[in-house]
Amino acid sequence: MAPVLATLKCATTVMSAELEVSISNIYPISFGLIDMHLLRREEDCPRVMEFKEKVRSSLLERMMIQSERFTSSPPMVATMLDPRHKHLGFLTPAQRLDAKSKLIEMGEAVDMVLANPLAEGVAPDRDSAAHRVSAMALLLGGNYTTPTATNRTDTEVENFLREIIPSLDTQPTDWWKVNAGRFPRLAKLARQYLCIPATSVPSERVFSSAGLIVSRLRSRLTPEHVDKLIFLNKNK
């Protein structure tokens, strides 16, 4: 049983990362467990086989792998935007095609926002030329002068997917800092999705830090001082 538990501990540690991108690791790690580490082996005793099967069934259910919303869930979108996992090698060809279509659809939505600043709720100066341009874009449509916007999004996604896959020790945030200018629509999506924590562990750690800071001997700390101490503790 020890090797199985060691693998699960390793997966938990990686997905509970606090200083690195974690949400994009959820599905690659889950499928790695399901397809490799939790498969029955000849040398496994009956109890280990039973344990593996229960964990596999639980993962399939909890990760919504059989759900219709699987390829459009935030963890899957983040996985597509992670240059290390963008090939989606753990999915079936049909699922990869569906995920690619979803990414193109989201890129087109970003393209509309980039073409029409009013879509983000920004109220420009009514006397400025920018406002007049934005008003025209609103009235005539964001694609009025760029009828091939959808094709540009398709091309951007295709070029992103054709990029050489970096090593697993590459930080997605570092990769996007260098390549954001080449993929502006996908970079905007990456900023929105890759910042999501994979688990609630980081927030639980904040509560643990607060419990250590506010003790019986420091009960007269003001809420403002507690906030500052926690901030310094988590951002040192």
C-alpha cells in the first residue's frame, strides 16, 4: 500500500502549490493517476486492488470526467492555456477537438472585447477621439473593419498549439511573460485562468497562519495589525 499512498501524497503536494500555477495540473495529474498509477498490477494483493479501484472511481466522479461540461470547465481551460499541457495527450481525439473548439470560441470573445473597449465597461472621455472610435465600433460592430477576426483567432490558436512544448519544470507564467505579445488573446485568457488555485489549501494555510499570529498572549492586536502581519507573513 505504501507506494500507492506515496504517489497520492505527491499528487496532493503538487496540486496544493501556493507559489506556482496549480489549476492546470489538475487533469493531467488525475489522468496520470487513473491511467497509470492506479491500474491493477499482478503483484498487488486484493486489498491494494480494492483501494486502487475505489480511488479511481472517486476521481472519475469528482473530477467530472464523464460530464458534458468537462472540456469547458475552468481546470480544462487552464490546462489548454498551459504550454506544458496544451497537447492534451491524456484526452481522446474527439475530446481534444472539442477542447480546441472551445478555446477558439473563447479567443473570439476576447477578440471582440479588444476591438470594442466599451464591452469591458470602461467609460472613456466623451470628448476624446478614442470615445468616438469606440462609439463607432459599438454601432457598427467590432469586426466592421476586421472581417477576418475569427480567422486571426483560429491562426493564433493553431500557432500556439504548434509551439514546441516546454519542459515540465517550466513555469507557465514565465512562458507567457515572454510570449504574451505573440498570442494577445490567449494571453488575456491565461491571466484570467492560470491564477486560480487548484485547491483550498492556500486559503487554509492563511487561516493557520492567523491562528499562530493571534494567540492568547497577543489577544490585544487590532484587526488592522492582524491583517498587516498576515500579509507580511504570506508575502515575505
